[in-house]
Amino acid sequence: MTVSALRSACLSALLVIVLAEPKSGKNGPVSVLLDDHKGFIEPAGNFSLSINNHICLKTRFVLSYDIEYFARSNNLDYIEMKRGMMPDRPSNITGMCMNSTDNPWISMSWHHGAFLLNFTFSTHRHETGDTWFLHRVELTYNMRDPSLFPNVAHLSDRTVKHAVYTGRLFETPVGESYECSGGGVTVVTLTNVDNDYEVYLYLEDMQFQPAQIFDDIFSPSKKCPADLVAPKVVYNPHLHWIMGSFLLLMVFSCAGGYNLFGKFKGKMPPPGTFFANPLVPTTPKYDPHADYDEY
């Protein structure tokens, strides 16, 4: 290989590395170039892919999550729950637009790459009309950081974990978007591939469209049915203390009230004089058979 050929190969490799680095903008990291597919965020909470300056995949959602893992503290083993939320501006977005050979997908990472979320879409051909659906949801999370996953029970668990859901979610006619913005929460349950622990993703204010996007905006949407929307359980770690304190207060109030009633009952006047005022003289009743002195 000549010197000029070697220099050209090095420059080509350097160019590939530069193009693979995340781009930064005024509002933080906003895009990455992958096979001419550019991912970006505009505005916050909207995650899209474009090719040739045209949006080819568009999503909008708010995501929170619960991750189960095996923990140990004070020689006690228990199931811990890692709770968190994906930022509305992830540090990196990659993906692939739909083409003749590949299904479209989009990935978002955050917390310095400790979490990576991937959505893969697929299509179904039918004589009454083609549909698209969310085929695969994957969450990769790094349990090596004790600040993110404290008290991990086994050293072997301090590694990168992978949880997956595979099925048919949000099936929608091709050319339409799928929307669920009525204030409800859609729960997607992922199973950890290493064990039976589960990961729960909570999607709110969401809209997806993996293809056939015109003028860079969502197409008319198919609304989510009510049976897919479940209220999100809000966990309050102080709830058991609040309920316990309330019950304890009720017990002490009943005991104190009963004690005061007993003391008060012991000092009650005889029947018939309960409402008598000792400072006001009472007039005796007239008895016609009694002997009265005449004046």
C-alpha cells in the first residue's frame, strides 16, 4: 500500500469517527448521524429521525420507569425498585428510517449512557389495509453504578442488564399516527433476559408514527382505547408512617375520651338535678295535702 493510499484510508476512518459523535446545539446534545439518518429533539419531549432533511420517524412521549433488582442490606435480602424518569432531552438519539429491507427503530440514551431505550416498529400487510405496530421495546441499564443501583446483592449482578418486550402494541393503519394524550398512563412490562425480574415503563402524553410523515408533522391519529389506559400508581414512601400515626392518634383519642368520661360520670349530680344551677334558688312544688302555716 502506498503512502497516499494509507493516508486516504486514515482520513476516511477519521471522518467516520467524527460523524458518529453526538452533535451539540444551543439546548444541549440534539443529534447524531448514523447512515445518513439524523436523530433530533424539537421541542423537548419530541424525538424524531430525519433523512435528507425530511422527518421519517416521529415520536412524542413522557417516560418514567420502575426497575426490579435483587438487593441486600443488613444481611437481609429483598427486592428493590429503582424509580426514575427519562429526561426530555436525552444525551443521544440514533435510529433507522423505514426502507425495503429494515424495520424502523429509534434509540435514546441518557445518564452518560447508563440507560438506553429502543423502540422497533414493524408492519403487517393485509387485504383490508396495511398496519404498523410497536413490535419490540428494549431497555438496557448499567447496574455498575452504586449511586443508581444501591445495595445490589451479588457482584455478578453489577453489570449491564437487558429487559425486553416483544408483541404488537398500538397497531395503527399505515399513514396514521397513534396517540394517547388524554391524561392516562400506558404501562409496558419488560422482562429481564437474565432472570425473572421485571421492568415497568410508564408512557404518558404519547404519539408515535414510524413512517409516511408529510410536512414533518404527525398525521391524523388513531386514539388509544380506554382499556389500554390504566392509572399510574403513585408510590409514597411515607404513606405507612402517615397511616400508622393516624391510627395511633385515634387510639389515644378514644382512650383519653373514655377516661375523661369516666371521671366526669363519677361527679355527676343525682338524676333530676343534672341541669340545675346551684347558684339559682329553686321554688318548691306546691303540695295540696301538706300543712302550711297561715299568716
